[in-house]
Amino acid sequence: MRFDGLHLTIHPWERSRTTRKDRKEGTVIQHQGLKLAYVSAAANAVIVGFSFLFVKIALESAAPMDVLAWRFAVSFAVLSLPVLFGKIQAGFRGRPLHRLLLLAAFYPLGFFLFQTYGLQHAASAEAGILNAFVPVLILLLASVFLKEPASGLQRISVGLSVAGVVFIYWMKGSDIDLSNLTGILLLTGSSAAFAGYSVLARSLLKSFRPVELTWWTLGMGFVIFAAMSGIEHASNGTWNELFAPLRDARFIMSVLYLSILSSLVTAFTANYALSRLQAAKAGVFTNLSTVVAIAAGALILGEAIEMYHLVGSLMIIAGVWGTNRPGKRPGKRPEKRLEKRLEKRPEKRPDSRPEPVGTHQAAAARDVRDTPYGS
């Protein structure tokens, strides 16, 4: 670098050195973001895996719609506090609100409604089997709408994770009873709704921050399910049943887990993972919740773990790893090879170049010859 009067000159080797430094810092930040995205996706699977236990406890004291109303009311209230005090900025003016409404139609409205009424016509095992196909739907939708191609290894790995879940339920003696066609269709709609949410959220996260989508999702869930629960109790004259479960400590504990961890935290971690990872890579982590549910049942409920549990869990974990396995590193670009050659060369500055022999003597002779007293 050299100053020439008021002009600043940056030599090419200094410019390349600065560019390399900025690129290295950007790469480090990107790697940290990817690591946090994988941690978020894994944490999401762990929380969802334990949530099945708390859903069972909450349904012992309240109707499904009341559980959803309390779940989203608490989670929305908790996240709204920092928004109201200005700690979290959430602005939607001038944003594509019609796409946000479509997002809410997928999740939480479509996902929970299809799931709630589907479970009234089908067994929970059938719901688990159909939910295992969510990563397949996400992979297909992402390739069509997001133009995110999947490699052969990713397709095989997603299929392996699905096969692991189906294998566990099949070894339990569970299968899909085609006579429960209504329940199967509703549960399939629940899986499709979540896949649609994942793909649309991945697209919207280019315009919104993860916390903004989380706040919107929880707010819409609170408005929708509180209204549906209120209409149901108003028509039946059973308002006391809405607040009666609050006298049960186990219900309050379950709602706190479902609202703060299984709704607020999972919504944020899922949105953050989708902002950094391809939809298929983030979606395959949903099958990991089956492994967590097996571990939770063994640790908390004392359920026995059979050999098929271990085999199926290994299939799921291998599928998650294979889907997110990094591909081969591309070859070095021409400019990177040029930078490597520049690093090996010694730095030569223009001011330090040796002048030709005799330059000073020739200049002195010309000065003497040009003076009036020269000969």
C-alpha cells in the first residue's frame, strides 16, 4: 500500500491478501451457522420425541382442541413479551402476507386438525408409519418448487430412514388397516401439510427471520385453536371444562412442556435449520424423533427395548447421516491457484527495485551539460 499525495494505491498482492482474509472469515461464519443448524434440527427431534408422553398426559384431563388452545396460548404469550418490549423486532409491513396465510394453513392449522381428527379414526401406530414418509414428501416438493436437487445417496438415505421407522412398527405387529380409510386419508393430509410447511418456510426465510416466522406461526395457532375451542364450549355451554384442567398439576406441567419446548423452541429451531439447510436435509431429522420416543419410553415409562428397536434405530440414524453427508469438495478454482502462486513469490515493492548500473552517473552528466557554465 502506498500514499501518493491524496491518492491511495493498493497493490494487487495486498488486494488478494485482503480478499483471502474476508473470504476466510466468511467461511468460518458459514461453518458455524451450519453446525448450529444441525444442532437445532437434532434438538428439535429430541423435544418432539419426548412430546408424545406429555400429549398423553394432557389428554387425560382435557379435550384435544382445548390442549391445542392452551398450548399455543402460552407459547404465543411467552414469545410476545420480548416483542412488546422491543427486545425482538417482528415487522410484517410490506411483506408477502398472502404467503404467510398459506403457511399458517399448512402449519399449525392443517397439520394439527388432520392429525387430531385422523387419530379418532385410526391408531397411533398408523399415524407413526404415515408420518415417517414426511421426509420423502419434503424431498419431492423441494425438488419441484425449490429446485433443490437430491443426489442418489440422499434418496437412498431418506428411504433408509423411512424403512427404519416402518420396520419398528411392523415388528411391533402394527400395520396400516385399509378399512380405516378416513383416518388414513386424514393422517396422510397431516403429513402432506407438514411437508408443505417445510418447503414454503424454506422459501419465506429468504424474506423473514426465523423468529418472525415463529412468532407468526404461534400467533395464528393461538387465534385459530382458541376460537375453535371457544365456539365448541359456547355451543355446548361447557365453559367450565375449558378451565377445569388448570387444577391438575400434571396437566399444567404437560402444557408448559408442549407450549414452551414443543411449540416455541421447536418452531424456532425448525425455522433456523430450514434457513441454513436444504429442506430434505432438515426434514429427515423428523424420523429421528422415533428413536428419541423409544429411549424416552424406556427411561421414563420402563418400556422394554427389543432387538428390532435397535436395528430400526440404526437404520434411521444411518439415513439421517447419509442424507446430510457432505459431498466431495470441488477442485480449486483458477483464482485460488493464482493466489497460491502469489503467496509463494517474494513480495517485491516498486520502490525497492534495483536501478540499472550507471543511471545516477548519466543523469549527473546531463545536468552538468545543460548548465550555462558547463563545457
